[in-house]
Amino acid sequence: MMMMHSLSTVLACVSAVTATILENGRPRLTSFTDTKVDPTLGDFKTYDADADEISYKGRWDSKQISWWAIAGLDWMHTNVTAGGTHQFVSPKTPGIDLAGPVSPVTFEMRVTNWAYGVQIDKVHVDSGEQLVKIPDYPRRVEFIGDSLSAGMYNTYEALAGFAYGVGAGLGDTEYSITAYPGICVADQDCWGNPRGQSHQWFYTSDTGGRAANIWGDEPEPWDFSKSPPADLAVINLGTNDANAANNVTKATYVEHYKRLIQGIHGKWPEAQVIVMQMWQGFFQDGNTYGQNIDLRDEVYSVYEYFNSEEYLTNPTTWDAVTNTTEQTGKPVSPFVHFFNTTGILQHNDIAPQWHPTDVGQIKVASHLIQYITLKLGWPLYATGPEVYHETLYWNDQSSY
């Protein structure tokens, strides 16, 4: 949604979460000015949470509660209050004092953490002002994954992950990240997640405790008609399947990976799909390191299956909600691609908790963006706007 002129917005949230941002185990210095607005002290026009003017991004349920990683909203304004303190502009922000002409700039709020959602109650704007719905960008990308896609242990969580970097870095592209830490592609319990992505991707809510408390055993199926079909789905799954603690066999992994892609093809028949080789950390090899490539052959076999004449002649689709498979009866062109990540990350790009560092995530995003442009012919439109935040590191001393 877009606000005309310079306005303040108040969002009522289900919960407010504060946390210290850590950098190499030490708190990062931050300074956020208190911009909270008291809605009782002004004259506001109010929009309900289901107003057509509000542009929801990602997965939100019928209660207007956000799920998975990086669900968000779009609007244009100067400040927002979400039960906490946030600073988005300051007197030093370029253009803040311009009287005109001013090109409208879309502000986008994203929920960085996968486990903490927000619930929109109402949106208040200054009396006499209005919200204007923002048209969607023409391209759409869906990322399906686990903690690696969700940005777990990264500085700004999902906003520092490779999936966000690709989605925002492409420019003029709608993107969503259906990812949750610990989840397997196999439909079984993995690290406390009761279902796998071959099942849960078809549902609005994720597999966390918050979802169990709100929806129990009857989560809402995701209404795929809420938004246009994705043009591209990017899958990075298997890190948790490969862990011996979860007891997922290689055959089960392949079976459920195929099932997920069959589901994607059933919901979005025209979508391209990229399956990513995982990075499972590194092992010491003499005086250097080697990359662990668990399940690489299995991921590649999935790619080969979907590029086989057997599948392309009469594709099979899957629906987890109805627990049914169907054959389309219509031949299709190849639509599944394999992204080889070997050599992109080095051992110091993996943090102590076995997840990519901020730099590691940026490296993966940079390579994946180029792969997408070469494979699909997509031009890059983000030719200047900031994508990753607080990554401006430099040295301006020539002799030291």
C-alpha cells in the first residue's frame, strides 16, 4: 500500500520482540530514535486489516497473522510503529526536506524472524490522507527452504540471507520465502518440526510452536489464488534430511523432493524450478579444508528425473491437502534446473553454528543471481538501491 504525502502509520501487533544484534559474539552498536505515535492524540482515518489498499507479501492467514520468513507489507511513508522503536528516516536522509518534485518511494516492512509473526489490526493515516494499493511487480520468485534460506544466525536474519538477497537484488520482482529452521523435505518430524516441506508448503502457517498454538492440527491450506503464480521457485532443502539424528533415508529424501516439485508444477504449471546443491559445511583435509557434499547425487538425480522423457511426456502433479497425485496428460518442456554451489563458499564462510556468515550469504546470492540471469534471461533491475543493510565496510587509510 502507498500513503500519499508524509504520514505516520500505527500497526497493532500480536507481540513485540526486542533483541540484541550480535556481531562475532559481541553486541553491535545501534541507535534507533523513538518514533512511536500515540493514535489517541491525533485525528486519523482508519483502514481495517482486510482493506484492499493493503499489499500483503508472503503468507498471512485469515486472522491477518504472518507466517514463515520475511512476510511483509508495502506502503510509502516516513515512520512506522509496530509495538517497538524503529527509525527509517532522519533529518539527514537525502530528500527529506524537498518540497518537490518527489518521486514516490515504496516503503516495505518485512518480518525478519521466522518464529515471530505480526498481526495487523488496523492501519491509521492522518485525516484527509489515504492509502493507495501498489501494483505488483511483473516477476515472482518463491524460495522454499530451511534455516539456510531463512537467514538463521545472520545479522538481520532473513534480511541478511541469500534468498532475500536474490529476491530484492533482482529488482522489480515479488518474492516470498517459505522457509523454517530445522524442517526437512521429507514429511516427518525433524528437530521438532512435525511435518516436512513436501506437505507444509501447501499450508499457510509454518511448523513452529506458534502455529501449533494458534491452529493446532488444522492449519489453513494456502490459497494459491491470492497472488499470481510464481515464475520461478528456488529450493534449498536437505541439510536436515542429511543429519543422522532425523533418520531420513536417501530414498525417502528423493521421493519427497520429487513430491514437492510435483506439487509446485501442479500449482504453477509455467514456473521454472531451481534445485540447489547444499553446502554441508567443511572438513579438515590435511592443512586445508574440503567441502561436504552430502546428498549432492540425490539432488542431481531429482533434477535428472524431471528432465527425463518419462516425466516430461506426461507430468505427474501432487497435492498434499488432498493427498492425491494426477497426471496432466500434456507434455511439457524441461523446467527444472540444477544449481551447483561447489566452490562458492570456503570454510571461513561458515559460522560456528554451521550456517553461512553474512558474507557467505552474499556470495551465494551473487552467484545465484547470475545463474538466474544466464539460465532464464532475466535482466537485473536493482541497479543502485541498497539491498543488504549495514554492510558498508571500508578502509580510507593508504598507509598504516
